[in-house]
Amino acid sequence: MLAMNALSIFFLLLSYAAGHLSPEKFWVLALFGLAYPLLLAINVFFVLWWLFLRRMFFLFPLLAIVAGYPELKSTFAFNISSPDVSGSANVNNTLKVMTFNSRLFDLYNWTHNLDTRENIFYMLRTESPDIICLQEFFHSENEPFRNIDKLEKVLRAKNYHVDYSTTLRNRDHWGIATYSVYPIIGKKTIRFGKKGGNLCLATDIVAGKDTLRIFNVHLESIRFKSEDYKFVENFGTDKESQEMEKSKRIIGKLKIAFGRRARQADILKKEIERSPYKVIVCGDFNDTPTSYAYRTISRNLKDTFIESETGMSQTYAGAFPSFRIDYILHDKNFSSFGYEVIQENFSDHYPVKCLIVLNN
């Protein structure tokens, strides 16, 4: 048991290193970062095990857990009380911000529910955010997917910044969109490469006396196919040779995604540092709080989850639902409260919202 505990401590320490070393240099560490919640649970078990046996060995896993306080804090928020958010939005320099990977407004009927698209618009009308950042945005020049026109009807936020990574048939557009109640005075698109559908919008808005830069980002996804998810869910049912080949394919996809997200995060961080205005960063990072991408982008920013939530949060609604991969970050001079994940199955991501106070 002591040998197994030593090994679990070693792996836990490797998971801490994942956020500090780019996967482009040593991608295997990113796998340990992905496994952080499991490694943490194993070490908590050993703390309890040694305490039950009344052995001082419990100090070893306990110290290892404490050493990872930043990772612990970003995965499990600790806020004893939360301020009353009723009536706080849209007044006194308080912005209601939302981020949502809309999965193309269910263009291909992934949810097997023909009402999903209208339910998304109803949710957006009801929530009525001041700023909303949409990833996997889709707009067609033809009905019924003229989504820009539809959003103009349902949102208070009439000002928008939209850009596309792909256009087909000169009428169907795939991209990313930011909507704002406040005037937009500047627009910039950050393209991470010539190929791929990953973009970032930098949108400058004037809110009261402040000019803010809103970054809306969609980082590289792993691009798992349905057979990859089925393999993970049913691991152990195939022949050994088949499992080996499928495992290599999945690990290969993870390696590529880790590296691309690392490069994209480095590019985005430089853009954030160059911003002449205070920033709010929203988006689908496709990575966990122990990752290099999150650690790089969130440096010198506040995470709204850490600021006002208690416990764990999951924003991914797909086959691996334990992950928080969608974020709202903001300038350290701001404060935030009312973090909430809207648990509705409109997409493979849940919408995330919070209130951000522009402290003067």
C-alpha cells in the first residue's frame, strides 16, 4: 500500500506540472493533468486509509494534495457565502455576461429534438445578457437558419461582431459571434492558422465610462468521433489487438489537440497582454483547469467560477461530463458573482453566466 501511495503521489505531482510546461515540449504531462480529479481522489483515499490505521504515512499524500492548492482551487471552488444577485444585472456598472458553445444551434439535430433551436432562443431571451459570446456559431442566408436575424429579434444586445472560418455555397457560414448591449467601437479577428475552424474575436465596447476588450475564443477540440466515444465507454469489450489500435488513435488525437491548444493559448495570451483596455475573456477552451491552455490564458486574470461558486462545476455535457472547459475570466480590477451553469441539454456544452462589476 505504501508503494502504491508513493506512485499515486508521483503521478499527482506530474499532474501539477501539466499546467506549467507546454505540451509541445512534453505532451505526456497533459494526460496526467487530464487525470487530476482521479489522482486527487486516490490520494484522498490514502489519507483516510493511513488515518484509519493510525499511521503517520497520511502526511505524505496530505502534503502532496496541499502542494497543489492552485489546481485544487481551480477545480473545487470554496466560497462560504454568495451575495444576493437579484436585481443586480444591468445597473451600477454591472454586466451580465454569458458564454455558450451553441453547437451550430443544433443544425444537424444532434439532440434529436426539433424544438432545441427555438429553446435556445427562448433561453437567450429569458436570460437577456448584456454580453454573450457564442462559439460554433452558424448563420445561413436562407431560412430557417438566418440566425443573425433571429438573434436580433430575441436579444437586447443588438450590436454584434461575427466572423467566419468556413463558408459553403456562398450562403452557409460557420464561425463565432459576440453580441453586446453596449456600442462596439473596435473589431479584430485572431486566426490561429490557415486551416481549422478555431478563431478568437477581440471586440472593443464602451460600457459607461469604461472601454473594454471582450475576447471570445474557441480553442482546438480533440475531434473525437462517435466510435471513439463508444470505445472509451465500452473499454475492455474488444479484442486486445483492436483495443491497442484504437487506443493509439485516441492518444494520437489527444497529442495533436494538446499541442495546437498550447500554441493557440500562447497567441491569445500575447493579445491579452497587448490590450490597451481591461479585458473579459470568454469561451470554449476545450481543456480543464489543470491544463497549460487554461493556466496560460488565466494568468493575471480572475476566474468567475473561483470568485463566486462553491464545489465543482461541469460545463461539458458530452460523454465525459465531469469536465469544466468553458470559462469566463476577467481583469483583476473587476469583481464577479452569481456564477452559474445552466443545466439544459441544448448542446454538448452548457451555457455559463455570471455578473461582472466594473470597479472604478
